[in-house]
Amino acid sequence: MSIIKRLILFLLVVVVIPSCCISDCDEPDEYNTTPYALEIPSTLPPMDIPADNPLTMEGVELGRMLFYDPILSGDGTQSCASCHQQAIGFTDSSRFSTGIDGVQRDRNSMVAFNLAWSPTLFWDGRAGSLEEQALEPVVDPIEMHTTWLNVAERLNVHSEYPELFKKALDIDEIDSTHVVKAIAQFERTLISGNSKWDKWSRGEGMFTEQELRGWDLFNVDRTDFSAGADCFHCHGAPHFTDFTFHNNGLDGDDDFSDLGVYEVTESDLDRAKFKTPTLRNIEVTAPYMHDGRFASLEEVVEHYNSGGHMSSTVDPLMKNIGDGLLLSPEDKQALIAFLRTLTDEEFLNNSQFSNPFE
């Protein structure tokens, strides 16, 4: 090959190939999500986010839409938010929630905030993650009563959802895995940590004398020499739950109508044990207990004040069965006054958590 031909070939390699490379590098990236800047109040610990489901602006907003969209139910009439309403702490004001077929569950809906810190979900702890938890209500015959295949078919032919899923999760075919990932992302943002107690803990406000008395009672055992409500063992700050399971003396052995964690573990030691609910926003989340048997905070306090019922699996922390806490009327009111300091009005009215379709 002549020197001139070699020079021409060299120039083609230098000029043409780089121009092709530059063209390829300038191709727009269709899947480019925006990280979600999660703000955690200083009174709460850091949160572990699953590596396979990081929070993004696109994923959280998609999860919010799905949380409020009745498209996930069999007849298109109920959404997650039907039983988890923001104004009342993302729970249900009814003792038992009613599904699309008019059938009621036998347990009260648990709150759906601050769940990212909980190692298990549901009253009996049968789910180990928010993603796993979100799978169940859709197919439950008492709740949304449909199949994930039906839900996927609806979403895949929807006018908006395929594009939204593509932007959030880079997928072309929607299935249950993608739906629960998006819902879990939204639920991880449902953080309540700006109550009066939180502000007081940060030195941003003051308690009344009655609230301070209630806080003291909350954190003290009853003894022969001092009054105490003995709440902190199971409901200690900052979560106001220990995320574990207890039989808190609601019934005796012969009256167990719901066996709680036993239905998951099949261990006799777990009969009638249920997950400790958080006391955050407790003022607005009535009715109380796993079966919603108590309609007011006064009834809840009176249950513990009276001592509860002995049974074979009652928690050792229920030390005052038979005697009760012996709180005075004034101390009971002080305890309730403190519990009301756990109400987070900012969270309950945060527009970022509200229905995006309204």
C-alpha cells in the first residue's frame, strides 16, 4: 500500500470513528431517576433502606398514587388508603375494616407510619418487609379480593402507569414485584417525628405540669412506695413501641378468641401475643388493641390500672395483675395528657402524604 493511501486510511480512522463515539455518548439516558432526600427528625434513628429498592422521587410519587388508587381492588372501589387514612394516623376509625364484599376482618387496622424501622409487620408479625406486607391485602379475600394477575393486566393497559413505572423502575412489563416496591417506597417516607414530645425533647417547647407528671408516670414502675404507670418497657421512646410481641392481659386462657403470633409460629408460648403498637399519634388512632375493643384512651388506661387478666402466656411485665397500678384519677388524666403530646399535627396534615387524585 502506498504512503498516500496509508495516510488517507489513518485520517479516516482518526476522524470518523471518534465522531461515531461522540454521537453514541450523547444518547439521552431514558432511565435517570432522582434520589429522594429523606428527612429524618433528630429524635428518630437512621433508617435502613433496602439496596434493591432505593428511594427515588419517581418511585415515591408512583407509590403514593398506587396507595390511593382503587385500581388495586377487585371491583375498583377500595385502595390502601381506604383502611389507612392520613387524618387518623393512617389507620381506620372502625373497629374492624370492611372489604369490597362487605366482609369484616377480626382485627383492627394497624397504623401505616414509621414502619420502616419495624422488623416485622401485621399484628402477628407474619411479614418481614414493607414489600412483603404490601403483597397480601390485594389477594386477601376479605380485603381487596382480586389477583395480582388481574391488577397487572389493568396497570399494563392503563393510559399513564406503564410510562410512570418505566420512569421509576425501568421496566416494560408491570407485575406485583414492581407495584409493591413503589408502595413500599412511599410508605418509607411516612415518618411521624414532630409531635410536642419531639419538640420538647429537642428543647423547642415546654410541657405543662400535668404533661410532665404523665411523662414521669410513663417511665416509672409502680412500687409500694411510689405511683407509676410502667409503660416504658414496651412503649419506650423514641418509637414508643419495642416492635415485639406481648400478651398484655386482655383475656384469660378460656377467652382467647384470637391466638395472635401463635398462628404464625405455632408455639404455645405465643398464644394471644400481639405486636406492640406505637403510641405515636395515639390520640387520633382509636379504637385500640388488636381487636379494637377499647374506644377511648380512658378505657385503655383503665385496663392497665385495673391489672388485666391472668393467663398462661401473660407477659411478665404485667406485674400488677390482680392489684392494678392504683393510679389516682388525677394521675390517670396526667398520663393521658402526656399521651396526647405524641400527636404530630404536621404529619397528619402533610400534603406530601395526601391523596394525589384530589
